[in-house]
Amino acid sequence: MIVGAGLSGIGAACHLQKQCPHKTVALLEGRATLGGTWDLFRYPGIRSDSDMYTMGYKFKPWRDAKSIADGPAILNYLKETAAEYGIEQKIRFNQKVVKAAWSSQAAQWTVESQHSETGETATTTCNFLMMCSGYYRYDRGYTPDFPGVEQFKGTIIHPQHWPEGLDYAGQRVVVIGSGATAVTLIPAMAETASHVTMLQRSPTYMVALPSSDIVANTLRRILPERAVYALTRAKNVLFGMTIYQLSQRRPELVKRLIKAQARKALGPEFDVERHFTPPYNPWDQRMCLIPDGDMFTALREKRASIATDHIDTFTPTGIRLKSGEHLDADIVVTATGLDLVSLGGMALTIDGQAAETNKSVTYKGTLLTGIPNLSFVFGYTNASWTLKADLLCAYVCRLLNYMDKHGYRQVTPRLTDPVIEDLPLLNLSSGYIQRATDRFPRQGSKLPWRLYQNYVLDTLMIRFGSLKDEALEFKREELAAKVGEVAQRIAQA
């Protein structure tokens, strides 16, 4: 059973269909359509912040000329993939999973879902559960409690809930935030708005790259599509890893390079030190990608501007800052982040006992200590999400085939090494991540419990690593039944 029919869930279903054709696969999706993030978000300019040669599936080449794709193109890619592999027929829509109960005696999960429209509940059983539900709440984004917000006479919008048909032409817009969403919204809205101001408490590292991959588009003239995809994917993986490692080892050099690009794009009159110099090192938080430098263009042409300050209060006509400056606004967009949630917010029980997943430790980034037959698919934070998701889904397929070959019914990671240090799963300093650290599973201080955010190391460990490991407790059917009987007696006592 796969929970979620977004980027990870569709990919997981394709992997299972290819590598475990004898398995029956079903997906539970809480919304009425597939696509996850790429169907939910409808704000102007919505696009990827990673190139599609690494964000696309390894088994499904990206053929569009633009490598930094917009939301509709990505959604179409997901729909194409689902259609090509016959996945849509396996999706049960409007089924939001609320709880899952594991029985050791039966060696299976009983999953309870609730219909998104009628509220009717349904139960489904499965032998293995793959959580592909993402990492944030779909029903709400994060918005701070801004002082005086009730005074504002204009329109306030969170990008996660963009109203259909909103006319912002000729309007004064303030976008609160400086992350990927804000950097996407601002150049798009600035095309028709009277003026757009990005209001940020502190700057974010922004890097401009071409929206089209020149190397890939050149190779297409002489090589087959799959060869182009594989070569470009490898090139972009290597480039991304190089930038990340350089940021970790030579942060001052990377800072200088990023600021030099901004100065060249914006001109000497723009205060790059104030507006584009964060108080942290590159990749302590995720960098913002600016395709074709569109954000810089909007700033240079004065269709947009930046205010680096703190909010004092909302007023009837805009926002007053701590400095005393007033930002006039007809529309305020709160691009203030996501409300993170682990495992889709569902409750787990193991043989009648509540499972505290935030105290579990991830094994190879996907299995959770103390929780049988469950995979937690969580992508990279420093690279394309799908690079890691692809590896994890392929690993689960290998694991399932290994279990079938040896007659195992269940597998559970056990952490018994006393020297392993307990660390947070998420390693970025962004506010929205720090607010939710205690909701997520943990990681350990060394392999196979440690997440190194390194595709090459992960490929060696996850794709080629042995499935035999003292940390994995395998049980056959007869032993699983005996354990289940004991657990049931304890629960009843």
C-alpha cells in the first residue's frame, strides 16, 4: 500500500510494478486528483527549484527543452508517467489516511482512511506500507500571527491557497518572505502588478541559472533521448554535489561568488550587502534558484523592490516596518513557509500500542526502528527530492524481493549500538524546519543510520549495499504469528 499519489507515490508505484510485478499495489490519495504539490499549488509562476533532469524519474526521461520547468509541465509529466505505467487505475482518490495498525500475528497493516468529501471511513489491509505523503500539511500553510492584521483593508493570501482568477493587474503587492515561493511569485506578479515588494526579515542566497540546459539540448541532435537524459542527469548531479561540498568546505568563497553574480546582474547602485547577504553560510538553508535571472531583471527594471526589515504592524493600507517605513499594499502574500507534518499526520499502532515515530531512527533513510514493514520516503534537502526518492523506492523493491525469496513476512530495524548519537532528521536552519524538528523521526551519527545528503554515498549504501544486516530483524510467518500471540496477550493483560 502506498500513501500519496504525488511525485514520490507515483514513482514508488512505477518501481514496484517494474521490479516486483508479482505484488499487488494500491495507492491512497487524500485529494481528488494525482500530482500532490504540483496540482495543489496554483500561484503565479509556480515552477521547480531543481532541474528536471534530476527531479524527473530515472526511468522516465525529461524531454522538454526547459530544464527548470513550470508547474503545469511537471504535472503533465506526472500524469504521463502514471498513464504509461497504468498507475491511475490503482489510485483510490479522496482517501485521507488517518491511522494504521500493525498486527504481528497477521503480519499486516490495517489502514483506516476517511473520504475527503463525505467523511466516510474505510479500512484496507496490506503487508507493506510505503509512506509517500510528503512532509507538509496540504490543508494549511504556515502564517505567523502578525500584529494589526485585522486592520488591513486589502487582500491577504497564502500561496498554498491561491484564489482562482485573482486579478492583481495594477495592484500594489507586498510578498512577505524570501524563500523559493517568494522568488517565484515576485517576477511573475511584477509583469502586470503596479509594483511588487519583497519584505524579508533576512536575505536568502539566490543563484541565477539558465532555464534551459544547453548541453542537453545540444546532445539531443546527435544522441538518443535516453542517453541524453542519463548524461545530463549525471552532469547535474555532479554539479550539484560540487556546489554543496564547496559550500560546506569553502563557504566564504561561495558567498563571494554568489554576491558577485548579484552585483553584476543588479548594478552598483543596488545594496547587495543588505539585501542579498544572509547571516548564515550557503546551504545552511536551501538556496533559491532564479531561472534566467528573472528576479534580478524585475528588480533592475524597478518593477519590484526589496525591503529588509521587521514588521511593526499591519495598517489599513499596508504594513508599517520597525524602521518607520510604510509599505503601501492592496494585496499581501504571506509566503512564510509550510506547516510540516510527518507521515501525513496519521497515527500508528504496533500490536495495539501507540508508536512514537518521532523517537524512531531512520535506517538507510527509509525504514524506522521498531516499526515493521514500513518505508518512509523522504527526498534530499540539498538536491532534487526525486534523486533520493528513486533510490529509496528501488531499495524497498529489493528488500521485498529478498524477503519473498527467503520466506520472510516482516522486517524491523533495531538500533542496539549504544555509541550511536541521536540527531535531528532535518539539517537545515530554516525557520519552518526548525519549528517542526520534534515531529519527525531521528537519524543516527553513523551509517546506516546517518543521512549524508550525498547521492554517490547513498547509491553505494542503498542501491548496492547488502540486504543482510544485523540491524534488520527478519521474521518468517510462523515466528511472526507466535510473536503476535504474545503481544496480543500482553495488550489484553
